[in-house]
Amino acid sequence: MSVRLASTLIAVLVIAFAGATIALATRRGDRSCVAAGGGETGSETQLRYVDIGPRQITFTFGPSAESNLFGVPAFSLSRMTATPPPELDTGTHRLSIHFTGASGFNPDLTASYLGKSVLVPAASGPVREADITLNTGRNLAWDVVIAGDRCPAVSTNQYVWGKSPRAQVTLTFGQSAWITAEHPATYVGSPVLAPVLVTGMGFAPRSELTLSIAGSRVDNATADDAGRVEAGIFVPKLQPGVYELAVTDPAGHRAITTLVVTDEL
């Protein structure tokens, strides 16, 4: 791939809008998650991806043919009091997030979101499971099962992938930074040399960031004034498999996500 083509692809990928962060737990030791919400009333979106890890879950939305008004969909977060039987629930507490003007089905009834419920193996973080509980009438709801009585921080973010705008809502538990990665084959895995757009928040403002895959540096980037990152990278020549993509800053903030690598383009 030529340097000119690589530069063009990255330039197309790295287009951004501003993001915002809302902290739900107001003080140390607060064990009750207050009802919270955000987003833009009237926005119409389609759910595209759900990224989940031990301490993070991100809902990524794209535009909808339902309306030309696009933005972070209106949402509310609340604690669920009902607890399913142990064999049906992998955690101890359940949060519910409800989106208005959002759906996993396009207006023509084709699927905009191809995934379903997501399980997370027990690890160093509290997130255990996420499952769809409502997907009808332009109303979308997910339950998030967590181990322990914890309150998340909620972040919203917007960016552009190629020519398509994206809006994100992220819940994080006990970590200050998070990232996601989008590429042309996000559902099935990224081919070697494919462009990947890494987005995230929570880094030291204006800090120099290191992007690495499987522990090896692949590029550098600079966080903006709000600690956001948007960086276009290319998947290095690796054997097909599952790899850790990480972004770190000199202040010790580190965010990771999973990158599935498939055969070469």
C-alpha cells in the first residue's frame, strides 16, 4: 500500500465531533445509582455495535432513514431490583439503559445490529453480561449485569467513520479511560493491512498516546483538550487470531479493546 493511499485513508477516517462525560457516582462510598440520562430528544439512530469488556460497555449508533436528525439518542439509566435465578444470571446486580429513537432494526425491517446478548468471562472487572430486553417502536433497552453494587460513569461521544456519523454511549466501572475500534469488517474481524479507527475518552488532555497491538507499538496519537482520542491505524501483519489493542498515556491511563485479525486483504 502506498504512503499516499495510507495517508488518504487515515485523513478520511479521522473526523470528529465533541464528546461529553457524565459521572453518576457523586462521592466515594455512594452505593446507590441515581437515575440518570442524556442524549438528544428527537434524534433517530440505528444500533450498529456493542463493545463489551470487564469494565466497559459501549453502544455505537449510526444514522437512520427514520429522520435526518442525528445525534446521541435520548437515554436513561436505572437500577433493576428484580434478580433472576442464579442459573440465569451471571452477576449479582442489574442496570437497565433505555434509548428512545433508537432500534436494532432499520425502518425497512432489516437488522442494523447483528449481535445478540453478550457474555463476559469472569475477569478483573465487574461486567458479566449484557442482553437486549426491548427492541420495538423505536425504543431500545439493554440490561447490564454486574458483579457487585457498583455505579458506572457514563460518557457520550460522536465521530465519523468514512462518511457515516457515529454516536456512542459508554458505561465504565472503575476505570477512567476507554476505547473502541471500528473497521470495515467489525463483526467478523479485520484483515491484515485494513484501516481501523480507534476512538475513546478519559486520557490526559493534550498527552502523547501510544497505540499498541499485542504489546507492540503500531502508532502514536495526541489526545485533544478534552482527553479524547481519534486515530487511524492499519492492522499489522499478524497471524489470524484475537489480539489486545491498547492505548496508553504518560499519566498511566490505559484502555484496551479486542481486535480480531483475519487473513490478509
